[in-house]
Amino acid sequence: SYNQEIKKASKLEKIYILNDFIGMNIGSKLQKLIFEKVNKSNCEIIWLAVYSKNTKAQEFYKKSGFKQVGFIDFKVGKHNYENYIFSKKLYK
């Protein structure tokens, strides 16, 4: 679970890139725009949840400076999916 106290945080819901467009730097460009927007809102931290089996996304976020800080269960019907929580401190 995620126990870190956060005063000003923003959640990045998801960035989805179709497989045909992976490797074209679209995710990085979108993420840069998101960071700029979050910085303007005076948030200190941005966080997100990533499915535990989505290693490609986890590596993308790690390369962008996110660190795994916990986990959360995501339930769909009777199925439970473990998601890792990643956060990144934003610098002004």
C-alpha cells in the first residue's frame, strides 16, 4: 500500500501508445507536456499506477525518473490485478 504523505500531488492516469507508434518518442513528448502542466499547478509529486505485468511501461517510467513506492490492488469483477505505484518528485 501507499503510505507516503503528499501535500501537493497529481495523478497521471495513463499514457497509451498504440504498438505501431511505440519507438517514435510519442510517449516521451506527451510526458514532457504533462510534466510542464503539473509544474504550473504547483504540484510537488506526480504519481501513477502500473499493472505489475506491464514491464514495458514500468521501464519507461523508471527511465523518466519515477520510482516504485508501493502497490495497490485493482479489482475487475472477481479478478484482482496488482498494480505498482510509481512516483516522481517534480523540481521547480
